[in-house]
Amino acid sequence: MTTEQTLIIGANSDIGKAIAAQIQTSENTDLILISRGLANSNLVASETIKAKVTTITVANYQPESIEKAIEQLVQYNHAPITRVFVCNGILHSQNIKPEKRLEDFDAQAFIDVITSNSLTPMLWIQKLTPLLTGKSPCKFVLFSARVGSISDNRLGGWYSYRASKAALNMMVKTAAIELARRAKNIKLIAFHPGTTDTPLSKPFQKNVPANKLFTAEFVAKQLLAIVEETPLDQTASYLDWQGDTINW
């Protein structure tokens, strides 16, 4: 019988799938996957599987859908959730491109980006906290980016994406201050995965050195090790793929 569970939100993303695959074949923990749609490839077909997998499908990541997912999640409370990975996020789409200059800034694109990268993760923190509060330690990871660091911004551009990740970082840091008083078992981590070979980064890989373009599998392995090693210290951490601290 398993004694803990891992929750992956946005589990159909490349990194989300890689995290799930590594956990399935190497850890004795149950997995709960939340996504708008889960491909069969998410579930590893192997005799070495150790983790039981439960899936929850959401129509979207609007507040109503998140509430429904939480209602379903309550049913799977046979063991504490000790890790959460929120993999939601957007950099570009058919209608959204990172801005190179002020003239490229678009109000609706900004709203869409900040909703996906800042608001949605914050709603997961808000709605999950009552389920996670308790005696069992819980590492709660949210995917940020180095470009969300205000102090590290030397190139400019990418207004909406930078702002959305900076806003996420501020909410993570602020929530950690509150949780240090009311939910000391929860550790919040803003994680920068580096440039990963996924559809999100595909249009921007041209100038990335070969040794700095990572596979989703590599990032998942790094992240799982970082989560294991990061102490439960009632503060927020902003870490890169090497486990190094990034300046807020």
C-alpha cells in the first residue's frame, strides 16, 4: 500500500509527461494527473511500473473547471499528496508572439498570457492548500522562468511573458509568507527548467547552444532530484534546472 501521492497539473505537457513517466517506473507512489486531455502515451506500458495512476480531465483551466477538479481530487485522499507540479503555461500561440518592441504589445495577448502563467497557477495554490495542509511535507512546484527575474532583466522585450512570470514569482513568494504561518508543511518552489526541446520553445531554439537545449526527460530528472533535496524551510525558493538560486 502506497503512503503518498504525487499530483501533476498540466500533465499532457512534455515535461509533465516526462515527470510522470519517471515516477511510474522508479517510485512507489501513486500518481494523479490533471489535464485537458491525456494521451495514452502518458501512461507507461511496462512491467516495471510501480505507481498507480489516476486521471482527472478538465474542460479548461477556468475557475469553474478547477473547482470541479478539486471536488474529484477530494475522493482520492487515501494517502497524502507530498508533491505537486503545476506545468501550465504559455509563451506563444497562433495569435500570441513574444514582443520584440513596444509597438508589438497587445492588450488581449497580455491578458491571455498572464491568465495562463500567473492567474491559473495562483488558483491552484489557493484551492489545493486546504487539501495539502497537515503533518505530511508537501513540495509544491510551479513552472516559472529566468526571464521572470526583475533583477536579471538585461535584454528587455517579451513584455507579457516576463511580466506574467514576474507576477507568478511575486505570488509564490507572498503565498509562502502566509503558508509559513498557517501551513508549515508546504514548500513553494518556482522552477526555471531552462530551454527545453518542446513546442513551447521550438520557434526560439535557433540561437540556443546544443548543450543548453534540454530534453524533457533530462529536465524531469533534474527537477525530481531538486525537489528531493530542497529543504522544507517555510520560505519560497526560485531555482533553476541545476538547483541554483535565481535572484527574484
